[in-house]
Amino acid sequence: MEFAVGRASQRSAALSFNILEPKGTKWHWFKYATIIGNYLLMMFYTVISGWLLYYFVEMVKGRFQGLTSNEVANVFSDLLGNPNDMIVCSFVVIVVSFAICAIGLQKGVERVTKIMMSLLFCLLIVLAVRSVMLPNAEIGLGYYLYPDFGSMQKIGVPECIFAAISTVIAVIENIVTYGMDLTGYSRKKSAAVNLVLLLLLSLPCVFGFNIWKSFEPLGSLVFLLFCTRRCGWGWDNFHKETAIGKGLPYPGFARKYISYILPIIVLVIFISGYLSLFK
């Protein structure tokens, strides 16, 4: 639905609702939530991507060879206590991501994302083949097929750097286009201004693990309602837009499910996620 809204309006979420909404409605108010949400996401996700970059570099240097799981955990603890390394890694991720977005959508974002995700896919194939060739591989396959969900919080995978940076680039592209739509800036100027903002906004997350340590799915629902309600863009306009071009058309028989059942499912998941915080 986000793709259909974007293609029909030819704008980012900062202006797409203004163009498609019926006159007199207030769907465009949601744009403020999308803009703020992207900045909030990048305030900590860039720091996490910095962690992955740090781990990737240390792995290439061979630092983790021969270390026990506790010793590897100590490396991460040392990183959290070192704001200088965290700032450098986070800033590298931010600068590289904005540089890619400044080049352009097709020449920058799409090209780099295709390469990085292809590398990730190839890496997964290599790891899968290698894992079944190791001694006692059947034990590992058993562990894979019978997962312990409690252990997932303890496992770090250095190769996630490819997926993480791809996500950062995609969200930063949203931020850059917001700046272009709302201010009329060129792509490079919007990237430069938002680069400075994110460099500053990421610092509280970095310092929260060390210097400041002593100070201790709603968007999808809006798009669902906007694309299926008469007071919004409406199902007919949405379905017509998705039928443009080659490929399978959007299933018309799913209208009732998408209009009434799916919003309830999304709302239940959203509420249950917050209720779990108070248990």
C-alpha cells in the first residue's frame, strides 16, 4: 500500500496524503508521525549499525578467534563503555548512508542495496553449505530446526551488517526525500542538512550507554485505513493503481479481509506489544 500511495502521488509520505486525500479530510496529519518516526528510528538504529560495523572490522582482524562466549560478550561491554569508538562507527554509517542517498535513488540507493543484499544472499548460501560439511553437522541442524527463542537475544551475527546498513540507507532515503518535498531543497542539500541533524541526534543513544548511563505497527494501520476507506483514498483508487503495469494484479476478492479483518489484526498486535511492556 505504501508503494501504491507513493507511485500515485509521486511524492514521499511528507506530501503524498496531501495530494491523494479527499478535500476537507485530515489524513495529511499523519505525515508528521512518519517524519518524526524516521528520525527516532535512525537515532538508535544508526548506533546499532555502528556496533555491527565494529564487530565486522574486529572479526576481519581476527580478534574473536579463540575467545569464549563470555570473552566475546566482554568485547561488546567494552565497546558500550567507549563513546569514542561508538561515535566513530555510528558516524561512518551515517556519512556513508547519506553519501549514497545524495548520489540519487537509482544510481545510489538502488544500486548499492542490490549489491549489498546480493552479497548477503551469497554469504548465506556459503554459510549454509559450509555448516552441513562440518563435523557433527546433524547437531547443528537439530539446533536450527528446534529453535530456542530465549537464546535469540544472546546471539550476534556479524554478517547482519549488510542487512542493517541496507535498512539505514532505505530510511535515510525517506528522510532525504522528506526534506526535498517540504523545503524544496535539492537532493544534495537535503542530504547535507539531514546528515548534520542525524549526527547530532544519534549522540544521546551513544552517550546513554556510557557517559549518561547514570540518568537512566501504527503506521501500517493508517495506510490500511487510508487505502480502503471512502473518507480516504479509497479501495477503488488503490486497486486501480496496483493494477498498473505488468505482473499479477492485486486480488480484488481480498477487499473485505484487507478493509475489516487486517486492520483489527494490526491493532491487536500493536496493543499487545505495548501491554507486554507493563507485565
